[in-house]
Amino acid sequence: MLSRTAEYLYWISRYMERAETTARLLDVGYRMSLFPNPSGYNNEWESVLSAAGAIEGYKNKYNTIEQKNVEDYLFFDESNPSSVYNCILNARNNALVVRTSFTPESWLAVNKTYQEMLNLKEKKFTKSDLPDLTEWTIEQVNLFRGSLSSLLRNDGYNFLFLGLFIERADNSARLLDVKYFVLLPKPQYIGGNIDNMQWSILLRSLSSFRAFRWAYDGNITATKIADFLVLNNNCPRSLSFCIQNIVKHLTNLTCSPEKVGRIYNNLKDLNTKIQEEKIETIVEYGLHQFVTQFIRKISSVDNEIHKEFFN
Amino acid sequence: MYQSESVIRNHYNNINDWLDQMTSKVILEKNAEAETHFRNIGITFSTNNETARERIIPFDLIPRIFTYTEWLRLERGVIQRAKALNAFLADIYNQGEIIKASIIPKEIIYKKKSFEPSMFGFSPPRDIYSPIIGIDLVRTSPNDYFVLEDNCRTPSGVSYMLENREIMMRMFPDLFHNNRVTPIDDYPTRLLQTLMSLAPIKCENPEPVCVLLTPGPLNSAYYEHSFLSDQMGIEMVESTDLFVEGKYLYMKTVDGPKRVDVVYRRIDDDFLDPLCFNPQSVIGIPGIMDVYRTGGVNICSAPGAGIADDKAIYIYVPEMIKFYLGEQPILDNVETWNCEKEQELKYVLDNINELVVKEVDGSGGYGMLIGPKSSKSSIDEFKTKLSTNPKGYIAQPLLDLSFSPTLIKNQVEGRRVDLRPFCLIGEQAQLSSGGLTRVAMNEGSFVVNSSQGGGVKDTWVLAE
């Protein structure tokens, strides 16, 4: 496989994954905007922007944080590199180049999404349309993922999934980083409505709200949620699940065992640690520090993948 | 479709019945379906205006039909022509017999920009310079076909031929149950076989590694590049994916370098090798020409193959057929005046109101004058151009291109068409069982180019 093809495949799934994350964040913001604003908490749209890594760009463009503008910035804005529009545009342009390494269905899934996006962009939207937009995005991304199941299980497949899980690991971790304080024990809030609400934001933004209920019995506690999102191998968005899959798709690559070996060595410790760690230890050590380190590690693995395979 | 006023030619009967039973509503729906399909698969062409949406070429639902016997003659004629053009290239880059025989003056050949001096004395595998040739044909009466031009470099449009058929089969399966239409979907396989049969001498691989070299996504034929490489199952590469080491060409893969035997290039000569052609070029593979000349790789079509489809050379193709093949040309040329010759220039200037004047290096329907349909001012403009630069132009009579029934606002109307079938020459010479029919969608128009409002149709060749 051409190095460039591998790189483009990797980025297609990163972009599609990012489109979904951004759409889910918007959904969370939308949901929150329907609840009475609890005193003492920041505007929810601001944390949506931080979690999407778009706060700086947004503030360069707008003076105040308003739902209409946030929606537009995160969904349609061409100047925001992570807007759903740009993610889909980039995924499609990459797919155009590597459609030969795809199934026709995968190409269709990406290109149709793009064509529909152009139509959506031409229409004018009102606040209440947001749920439709997020639902549409999630559907499109699922269509794309589904189409991947008929791919040959070759290196191209593994590069696609490496991209997907690197992006997801990064997204989940960044979201946790923005919201980590919600999971810290604060006596004055425990059991209060505010906590519940904040927790549900976190879970929803990781599409894990109902999954959590099925995975854990009894009361909802901060520790359980942290465990679910960081260490639970059954949760498809937890950090440990992402790492496991990065390792899996990395070691499944049949090209250049020595390159795979070098990247794996860098990743090994994190993988072992996350599989053996207890959530209490992490919280005690500092969830924030843990997540920050994790993000740094993922970014260095991403750099290595680029250096070893795509140059 | 019509034999004479309102008499339908036999082989169009089925289509006529089919049209009769389609309501306007169905036609509208099917048109919309076709458009959505083309957008979804991405068979679009980009325009220079980046903000504009990619455009799709208008697709007409009514197929153009050839009978088996009609096609047989075209097939023989096109293959004959393609063979002669390759023989011509092999000759002028070696002995130059046709020049010695005073059939073509040597200035016409050697002074052309498309003549490539560095090819002199080199013979590509099987002496095939141009393995994929698109011949543009027009029909002026039931049995009169003329060749409008030859395309020996990198003819495009074959993806439309294949996709037009796909969409027709998808939308109107019954049509294909009731008509015996020769399939064309084996074209990519045949193209790959052709390329593989042209492996360079130093290739030891029984299954030569072929790649398609594209200039990149901004090229207007990019869809076709990706479509063809996909259908052939070969890598579509850009020049940055390739490099030369030792006497071989390699592509950069995740496993490390992989040797490439045959390059089906869809870029111009100028951008192949900055060491050899255009030192300013940022695209291109330094050293590839050296590998080519020493038999480490084959480049299809060969650098310098473009001389064969030069509009000034076109005039001599019937002579070439007689000279190299010892045969009478099956397909005629359009009568052409070479403005370089004083007498012919005079004739052109005197009769410009009746003629079509074309730039020798022009394409895409740009830079041409259709005398009978032009204003006095543009005719005067062309007269000046002709007088100052006569060798830049040729002139031809305005041919009465045949009409094909075309759906215009739900009504069947006649529109002018041409045809580009695709000829492959490798181990064997063969013609696609169909081609690209282009149609001038505007009433009364003679220009079928997509850049000038042309559309396309599915083209059927009926089985014997």
C-alpha cells in the first residue's frame, strides 16, 4: 500500500470520528440549554466549545457566547477546522484520493454525506433544528463505519481503525479533561441535582448514558463514572478500550514489523498501566494529571505513526 | 433514429415503444435519479471556480444505438487507424521512411512542440507508443462516417462510457431484457491486460506491476483516474509517490519501496521528468526517463506520442494507412485546409463564412470559429489571426452532424452528436463495444464539448 494511501485512510476515519464527537457535543449543549441554568455554573456552551477544542477560534470570531453562533461555528463554519462541515469535507476529499483502497460502499457513504451536507449548508436553520443535524451526523458516521465491515482485513483496514481509535482516545480524554472537576468529590454537591446533570452531560457526550446504567448497579457515583470512562474495557469510548484497540490494529499491521515494534514499545507501558490500574489510585493521583499525560502520549503515538509510515 | 422524415429506423423501434409508455412524471423522476446517482458516485468535473459546486455533465436518457454491422465497419476502421498511428510514431522516431518517401514534409514533424527529440532511436515494448487511442467520429449520412480527430496521448471519457451504461441498467433493467446490448464492462480488464502486455524488457515479474499516474485531485479528469485504477485494481499514484533508484522506478509504500513496471500516465509529457523536460516543474519524477530508456519501466503513452494527434499531422493519416498498412482507409478524414500552405490559406480566407476554423493546438471547443454561425466581428478577428499566424490554424467544412433523439424538457428533439470509441493496442488490438456519445444539448448547436454545454448518452452496440 502506498504510504500516502495509508495516511489518507487514517485521516478519513479520524475526520469522521471527529464529526461525530462535535455533533454529540452540540447535542449536549442543546440539551443543557433546555434546563434552567444552575447558579454558580458557567454557560454550558463555553464548556462545549472547550471540549471541542474550538474555544479560541470561536472567541476570535465572536465576542459573546451564544447558542446560535456556537451551533454555526461548530457545525457549518468553514473557518473552524474541526467543524462538522470541514470534517466531512476533508474526509470526502481524502476518500476521493483513496477510493481505490475502499469498497465502493465506503466511498458512497462518505460522498453522499458530503453531498447532503452541501444541501444542509444551503438551508437556513433555526435553533430547534439542531437535534436533526446531530442525528443526521451520527447516522452518516454510522453508515460509514458500517460500510467498513465489508473491507478486506488488510493493512488499509488497520490504518482506518488506528485513525478511528487515536481520534476517539484523544476526544474522550479531552472531554474528560474539560469536565474532570465534575468527577472530583465535592462534599457540598454530592447527591445534588447539579452533579447528576453534569454527569449526564459527560455520559451523553460520550454516547454512553444508557450503557452506563447497564454496566453498573446501584447508585450513580463519581467513581463509578470515572471507572466507566477511563478503565472499563466494555465501554467503547473509554480510554482503556481505545488503547486496547490501538494496540490491536497496530500489531495487526503486516507491513514493516520493525516499525510496528518501535511504536508498540512506546505504547506498551500506557497499555499495561491502564489495564492494571484501579480508579481510586487514579483519582488520588489526580484525574487531571492522568488525563493530561494520556493526551500527550496519544499525540506522541500519532506523531510516530506519521513518521514511520506516512513519510 | 429517423430514417427519413418520421420513418423510424428498425433498430430504434424498441426504444420508441419504451419512450411512448413513459409519462412526463417518470421522465422527470428518472432524470433526477440519474443526477443524484452521478453526484453520489462522484462523476463530476471540477470548475476553476472553487466555491462553485462540482458540475455534472448532463445525461440524456435515450441511448444511441448501433447495429452489429454498422459497428463492425467502425471497429475495423478505428483499429486500422490506431495501428497506422503507432506505425507512424515508430517510423518517425527511427528510420523516418515516410519522410524519405516524401509523403510528409519533415518540417511539419520535427518543428512541432509535440515531437520529442529525446525519443529518437528508442523503441518502446512491442513498438507501441500509444496503447490507448480515442478516435472522434461524426456521421453525416447513414453510411458516411468521418474522423474528426485522433487522441493518442491520454484520451479521457471512458469512465462516462462505463458509468452511463451502469446507470441505464440500473434505472431501466427491462430495456436490457428486451434488447441485446453488447456489454462493455470488461473494458477495465482489457485495459489492464493491455498495459501488462507492454511490460519493459527488464521486467521479470510475470504479472507486471502497473500504476496510474495522476496530476492530482484538481485535474478535471480526476474522477476517471480514480475510477479506472479502482476498476483495474492498481494503485493511483501522484508523482511524489514515485522515485528512481538505480535503474528502476519505485513507489513509496508502507512496506518500503515497491518496484513499478508500467506507468499508465495521465499527465502531460512536460510534467514527467524535470531532468528531461521542464526543469521548472514541481510535479514529475526526476530520472524516470533514464529508467524508461534503459528498459526499467514502460510509460504509456510514450513521451512524444502526441505528435501523432497533432491537427497538422491529422491531414496525413489516410496516407499513413496506405503507406504502412498497404490498405485503403476504411474511415475518411474530414476535408481539411492547412492554412500554412499559401493557396489553402487563400481559400480559407475567401470562404471563411462557410468553414470551421480551429487552432492547431486547441481543444475543448475553445479557440474555434464556426463561420456560418458567427458574427461579422468575430470572423474579422479570425481573419486577422489567420493572416498573422497561418500555421496555427486549420479549417474544415461545417459538417452536418447526425442528430440523435434527445429529451429536452420532456420532449423528444433531435440534437447533434459525435462519438468517441476507445481502441486498445497491446498484445492485440481491440475496440470497446461502445463509446462515448457526446451531444450538443443546445438547439442548433454543433459543439458537443462538455465545457460548452455538451451532454452525454449511453451508446449501444447491438449483438449479432
